[in-house]
Amino acid sequence: MKKIINKKMYDTDKAILVDEYWNGLGSSDFRYFSEELYITKRGEFFLYGSGGAMTNYAKSNGKSTWGSSEIIPLSPDEAYEWLEEYNKTEAIEEYFSDRIQEA
């Protein structure tokens, strides 16, 4: 998928997949969602997410609600938080080693 946002092209085919999360539900489930975190060659992070009618990716026309997919630009802080939320330790070590320290 590709999308232009604020004059920047985000393209899942050209970016590097950092990590991904899937909630384990089938794509026909209204609660299904999956997200993929990417980084562009210029170092910009973005999410490609998709989900069912009962997720943050739902669209509505007032009468019906359905699932969809979307590209969402993220700041480095937001990308780090996403990785930490889904316990993506290896990706954090690779892309944010300067932010972590031994406990």
C-alpha cells in the first residue's frame, strides 16, 4: 500500500518492515486487527494497520460500519512506544539501542 501524507510518500513495498503485530483473530472477525511498523530509507516510521468493524481501523457512513486499512506516520517516540507495547525487544535493540539501559 502507498499513500501520500503531508507531501511525503509512504510505501510498504519500498520501506523496511521493522516488526508486526496481529491479535490472533481471523480476518472475518469484527475485532481482528494487524499492524506492521515500517521505516523508510529516510528514517521515517509509519504503521500500516488493518482491522475489522470493531477496531480503530473501522470506517462508517452512519448506517454501516466496516473494516479498513490505513497508513499512519509515527514519530520516533511513537514508534518506540508501539514496539514496547507489543514487547518487540529485538527491534527496540536494533532501532533504539541508544534509549535503553540495563536495569
